[in-house]
Amino acid sequence: SLLENHELPVVSVNAVVNVDGLLDPPDQEGLIAVLQQMLPAGTTTRTPDRLAAAFAELGSSVSPNGFTTVTPNLGRSLELMADMLMHPAFPQSSLDRIRSNLVAGLKRSQEQPGYIAQRVFANAVYGAGHPFERVRTEASLNAITRQSLLDFHGTYYRPQNIQIVVAGDVKPDDVVAALEKTFGKWQRGGKLANYS
């Protein structure tokens, strides 16, 4: 999708990823949350430090979900975003840190009365095992491995499950050319995110 606006020399790009926690594998609830936090933790060609240096060079930050930058930096910013979306490294040290933080947050939330009420409600309404009833647990978070992240990413982080939305000081032909250059070799395959 594209929205032209030439008032300022700025462009905003967002990647809308049609993948959420309903697709978490059984007994690995929380995998999507971990994966999303790990995408900016380095790529197969850029360490987190190299990504940070590239952001500093641009003068703006880029995430796997998007960015806002001055128009001349569109191509370079798209390249960084695409690298994080298409080639995440999933370093074990980041996985360990993120998983520990999520487990600690889960333990804090389980002490709240609202958590228990929400669990009872979801079980009563949807029934045990329904995707809307399943929640992350310490065991499910600890079951997430680097390989399970790689497998899930390879299955669902594919062009058919991601839409790129661009708004700002750009022309349609230029945007199409930049997107083709950056994402054109991204292989389809994997699975369509289907929630039925």
C-alpha cells in the first residue's frame, strides 16, 4: 500500500506481519513473542553493534516492523529492515535473555487476581486447548529453542504473510523499484498464515 504526501521530505514504512500467537506451536506458547523480540538482535550478516552503527549513520532507527526517515535514506533503511525480517541470526545469548525476561514477567502477572480470572474465563468460554485459551507458561517458554525459532520463521515469515505500507514523500514507481530491489528475491514457500 502507498500513500503519497510531498509536504515534507520524509517517508514512513511499516511491515504488517500477519502472524500472531494463535500460530504458536502447542507446548511452545510465547514463541511469536520471543521471535518478534529477537528479530532486531542481529542478522546473519550484521551483529547488533553493526546494526546500531548503521542506524547511527542514517540518523534514525530501523526496526523489522518499520521506520520513518528522510526520503534519501529510504533505500538504505529498507535494506536494514529487510535484513532483520529475512535473515535473523537468533543468537542463543539473546534467546536466553529474552526468555528469562518473559518468564520473570509471567511470574509477576500470575500473582495478579486478573490473571487468574482471565485464565478461568478463557477456559470456560473456549475450552481447554483452544487457541484462544492457550497461554504461555514457564514450561512453554523454556521449550522454545533456537531451532524452533528458525523453523517457525522459515515457515511463516514469507512474502505472502507480510504487507509493506509506505507513506510520505515518494512516487509509486520509485517505491515499487525500491521494494523489488530489496525484497524481490525473498522466496515464497512456507505456509500462509491461516487462522481458520
